Amino acid sequence: MQASRGSEGAKGAGAPRPAASRPARGGRRVKLMVSRVDPWSAMKVGFLLSVALGIAMVVMSAVLWSLMSAMGVFDSINSLASQIIGDGSGQTFDIMDFLGFGRVVSLSVVVAVVDVVLLTALATLGAFLYNIVASLVGGLHLTLTDD
């Protein structure tokens, strides 16, 4: 008797599910609500994203300066300034005194560091504010689908 029950159980366990259990169109839809954002995780993610943005900013400014130098933009500005000032005055103008590569990269590093600090603080503050607002109105409602 037990052998027949075991064979029926094995037969039932291996049977495929009927097609009605899965919807015919699209995937499964799930409605979720984001009721709380952890400020610590928001701070970590904000820090990492702002560091990446800061590195990209420093690299972009160095590449842009190099391109402008290779295209002769700074030489054109110097020649235009010497035409405006005039050669007889004895004054010489060199844009590289103000926009040298070292100064541009140093300024972009300072801006990147300030950017990292501010964006990290804003991400953390945003998480705190979201938690306060979500406790009042219920949070952000999302509908997710499974394709």
C-alpha cells in the first residue's frame, strides 16, 4: 500500500503546473511603497556618487584645458589682449598667469572636494526629510513588473 502512495506522490510532484497559474499577458505586477530611507545608506551612496563626480570633474577640466591649449585658444587671447593694450605701453599680458594648468587643476580639485562634502550632506539631509514626509503622507508608491 505504501508503494502505491509513493508512486502517486512522485507522479503528482513531477507534473507541470497548469497554464492558468501564470498570466498570459506581460509579467507579474507588484505594488510597493517606499516608507523609509536609511540615512546611513543614503550618505554612503551619496558620498560614492559625489566622489565619482568629483574625479570626473577634475579629469574633464584637465582634458578641456589641454584641448584649448592645443587649439591655440590661449595664444589667441594673448594676441588679442596685446592688440587691445597696445605694444607701446610696455605692459605685457599673459593669460597663463591666470589660467595656467596648475591653477586650473588645483581649483577643480578644491571645487570637487567642496562638491563631495555638500552632496554627501544633501543626500543625508534628503533621506531625513523623506522619512519625515513619508511618515506624514505614507511614502512613495511604486508599481514593479516582472518581465
